[in-house]
Amino acid sequence: MTMERSANAHVPGFVRGVIATIIGGLLLAACGGMDVEQDYPDKRGNTYRTEKYWEKQSTIWGGDSGLDLFGNGKKATEGSSSGGGIGVNSYLWRASLDTIAFMPLASADPFGGVIITDWYSPPEAPQERYKMSVYILGRELRGDGVKVAVFRQRMNNGGWVDATVAKNTATNLENQILTRARQLRVASSEAR
């Protein structure tokens, strides 16, 4: 009697394994006909199909939206002339760098459009020093597309103390940058 029970005890385990294999196979076969690709939202809440979305994307090194820091890309329009890699107008960017080239740069971010200089003391006034921040505000070459902030300090009792800056200094620098940007744009259009 013990032998019959032990032989019968193996049968239900074997049957359970066969049934589990059959059910697993049916489940896998059922998945073959399903559309398992899902829609995923982007940061703005729009949905896109993952494969279709990534097929449209280009790398920063090639394609139509390749890295183009100096505005020579094919996608540049007449007013903007900014490449896929730079977030601001390339003429304003280059003109800003040209205009403040006499000052040492502390940082320059072409994607955010911010240029910050280090302190600079002119040779004719070693007791004064200046620092500038230039902000390029958009992709189009416009009169309000650049903003300059100028900081001035004077030497007083062995330490630097903040001093006032003439009201028209920042405006004059902005106008010089805009003039240079227009010159660069004209030179670029004549070269084509």
C-alpha cells in the first residue's frame, strides 16, 4: 500500500508541471498578437510612440540638428540664424564676445546665452575694476535681444568697494554689441 501511494504522489506533481507548461505556453502565445508598445508622455504632457519619437530625433553631432555653434546650419532662418546646438542668436553671441574681448572671461554658456567676465582693471585706471554680465535673450537678432550688466569697484583703504556706474555705460555696450551683430550678419549674407 505504501508503494501505491508514493507512485501516485509523483503523478500529481508531474501533471502540475505539464499543466503549468501548457498554461505558460498559451500565455506567451497570446502575447504575440498584442500591441505591447505603450504611449509615454513627454515633459509637456504630450504622448508619443517610443519608436516613432526616437526615429525623428537626431544627435548633436549630425543630421539636420547637428551641433552648430556659429550659425552656419541649413535650418537657420533669415531673422534667427541660430543653429540647432546654440540656444541664442549666433550673431549676438559672437558680437558680444568680440565687444568684450579685452576682458578676461569667467564663464560663457552658449546654450543659455550668458557671458560673465572676470574683474578687469584698465591700465589707465588701476584703482578701478570692472566686471560684466551679458545676457542674450533670444534666437532672433533684435534690438532688445541683448542685456548688459556692468559692475564697478574702486580701491579704498586696501580693499575693493562697490562704486556706481554711469547710467549709459550698459546701454552703450548693448548698442556696440548690436552694431557688431549687424556687421556680422551683413558680412555673412554677402559671403553667400
